[in-house]
Amino acid sequence: MQKPGDPEEAVKSEYEALKGRGTREALELFIARHPDHPLAAKAKEELQRLNP
């Protein structure tokens, strides 16, 4: 039986994948899924950069 993966690495991987899309919707999705995670703050910063 396979050992479960590291949840922190899964969140980081999800952040990188969604950030890579470069859309507001992707970043908002990450924030909605992980509002208390430190990477949510980075996602919010990215959203600010996307605002004209």
C-alpha cells in the first residue's frame, strides 16, 4: 500500500498550477479552497497585480 502524500506539498502544487493559469478565477479558487493557508496571501497579491 502506498504511503499518503504530504498535504503541504499538495497545497503548494495546487497553488503553482492555479497561479500558472494566470487568471483571476484560478487564484480566487485557490483562496476559496485554502483561505487560512499562507499561500492564500500570495494569491491575493497576485490578484492585485492582475487588476488594471
